Amino acid sequence: MMNTLEQTAHATGENGTVTNCPFQSTAQITGLDHREYPYWHVLLKGRHIGVHRPDDRICNWVARTLRTDGKYRQKCLGPALDLSKPSITYDLAISRAFEWFETGAVSALSVTPEQVGRVTRLCVCPIGDTYTVGHAMADYLEWSKLARSPGGHYNNLTLMNYHLVPEISGIPIEEFSARHLQALAQTVLERPPKRGFENPRSRVDPDTLTTDEIRRRKRTFNSLVTILRTVFRYAWESGRLQSERSWKCLNRVSVNHQPRTIFLTRTECASLIEACGPSLRQLVLAALYTGCRVGELGELRVEDVARDGFGISVKAFKRGPARFVFLPAEGMTFFLNACQGKDPMSHIFLSTEQKPWKRQHTLQFRTAVAKAKLPKEFVFHGLRHTYASDLVANGASLDTVAKQLGHANTLTVMNTYGHLAEAVREMQVQQCFSQLSPERDDCSEQNIARFKAIRDKEDPKNWREKGRPTTDTTLPRSPLARPSAEVMQVFSKLPGEH
């Protein structure tokens, strides 16, 4: 007899997530390639069933749950193929999985299971004749669903549901003021970010936040202000908002930009490539040769290679136009070899499931990063940063890098990608500084020994930290934002300069 969780999974989606599993039969399981980590299928949020097939000797059903601390707990359910032991059926594996999900120790430490699927609507149903902020957000989302990209619309929707709906959705839009924005700023500081499908965490004391955490929360607050300005403007253009007072108080706060500093040396690139499986290795190499995003690489087809010159034609992505990315000779060789034997309209890079790459690289890439002993914060986008930093470090102009990456101007490159590793910066200063006083060009053994003593203090394992200035402020050098006094009070009370 099915328990409550299993009944929910059978009722989720068009045919039920249990029925939709792509590896139920022996033939389907046999067709799975060998790999170190399991193939997973989502049954409910935080509840998965999978097949672990690392080689010809092992093939097991496995289940996992997402714990409240953001980590997974995994259990072997039994053999999936008749190898050393008799196999169990998919139905029996499902039954064992849900039985394990419901055990007290597992259930108590796991997130609340919910039906699978992205949120598609505002988590509030505004009613009544008084036009509230909730009404305005609902009207704006109807327009946004048609006018914006799916990703942009979804990001706004999740931010609204997590931050705006609980705090301000019931406020009449004509009465919205800086006082409400002040309360929102305080809430953003206290509320930890929500990652994926995890349950909301307890609020924190803003005084305990680090500078980086405050910086991220200020950026979140600015995103919310941008959303509200768009929502209020849409309401004003629709004739639902008469006064500009509620609109005028929506000003952003000043926050400095923290450029990405995690990128790889060529030795580290080789380690990462070695740690990847065959399909992911091709994707990583393509990113290192082009600086393209994973979505751009997933859309590349054979006809896009060398069509307009010595490089690849990248289709329009996000809000950016199409562009042409020039390749080095070894990069062109790589792409030509990857295209051999394929039709012009075929995708060049496919996942282990023979599907175009979209987001299914995340777990595999995280595993490869750990295996290569790279910083755990390094993500796939860091390959794009590695590409740009390597070009800049070897003398490429910011304009060239901007065009290769598809940026509209050099400002983004200068702020985000233009900085070099501090070790490279030091080397260039040593090489490029012209002699000022010959008598200070001391090459004596005593002076060389003093230099060596300084070098020996440096930790080669932490070269990414070298020369990075420590700061307890999130303010840029020249603050341009003009937030209201009420909002400024919230951030000025924090330790440091914010």
C-alpha cells in the first residue's frame, strides 16, 4: 500500500513523477553509460531515486533526500541489474525509497517534500477594491510573462515571493512610502538567502554579518528596488497609480562591485580537464577556448563552426546580440575534430544523456572541481573568467576581450574581468618600471637575501589572496546613489562603513 508521499509523487505532473522516470526497465538501465556518480530522477522536491552504475560489476538502485543543512543523505536500495546478486524491480525500489523517506531519523532532518516544478505565479491572491502593491505585482507579472525572457521573469517572480509578498503585498500602493522601504531593507538584512528548494532559515542579527554578506544583501535590496520601480511604473502607466510620491522614494543604495577573483592557471586547467568525464571534458575545453557561457555552447551546431571565418558563430543569448568569436589554432582544431561525422544541424556538445547541455552540468562540474582539488567556490562561469583573464594577462586589449565575450562596452570587462592576478601585476611592475636611481639597483648578496626573506613569507597555496585589499566597507569610492534617509538609517547602524 502506498504511503502519503508516494501518492503525492504519483499525482505530480501530467503522468506522475514515478511513471516518468527515464530508467525503469532493464534495457533503459543497460543503456546508461558508466560514470562515478548516480543518474538521478526527481520524485518530489528533496526526494530522488537513482541508478549508480560506475562499471560493469556494480549497478544499484539508490535514493537520496535533501537535508535542512543543504546537504544530501543517500541510501542503497538494492541491485538494479542481475550481476553478482539478483536485481529488484523499479516498483520495489520505489517502495523501498519512500519507506526510507518516511523513517523518523530521515524525515526529521530532511526538507519538507513538495510537488516538483518551478513556481509559476505570485504566492498571494490580491482581493478587494483597494489597489495594493500585491495587485500591482500581479498585473506586472502578467505583462512580464509575455515581454521578458523566461529566466528574467522567473528570477523576478522568486524574489517577489520570497521578499516582497510577505512584507508589502497588502499595502495600498498610494500609501507606500520610505517607511515601508525602510522595513523592507531591515528584513533583507535579517533574512538569509534561500538556495534552491531548501526551507527558509531563521533570521539573523545584522550585526553578525560579514562585509561580503552585507554587500550581497545590499545588492539583493537594489534588485528589489529595481523590481518595485518597474512594478510602480507599470501601475502608473496603466492609470492605477495617480501619485508619484510612492514612486519617488524607490532609490537604490550605494554598493561597491566585488570582481570575481577565482580563475585558473594553465596547470589547474589541466587538472580540471583530467578530472572531467568525456562529455563534460568537451564542454570545459570549449569554454576555455571561447569564453562562452554553457547555454551558448549548448546551442552551438556544426554549421556554426568556421562559417564566417576562423572561429564560431554564437547565437543571440539572454539580451545580447549574436556575435562571432575568433579562435586560436588549437581551438579551431578542437572544434573541427568535435564536428567530424556530424550533420550541419547537429549539436556539437551533448551531455551523457545525449541531450544538449543546459544546466545538467552543475553536479558533474562540482564533482570534477573537488576531484581536481580546486577552490570549492569555483563554478563553470569561472572558465569564462579564466579565458578573459588569460587574454588580458597576455596583452589583449579590453576592447578585444569585450567583443569576444559579447559585452556592449569595455566597462563590464574592466570591472569584472579586467583585473589580473596579483602575481601577474607584480611581475609586470618589476618588468615595466624604468630605472630611476642607479645607486638603488643593489644586486649585492645582502640585498638579495632581504628580497628572498620577503618572498619566503608568501604562501604559494594562497596566491589568489595575494595583494587583495582588506576592507570593512561596501561603499564605492564615489557613491552615486541617493537613498532615502530612512533606508540609510538601516545600513548606517551596521559595523563598518555601509
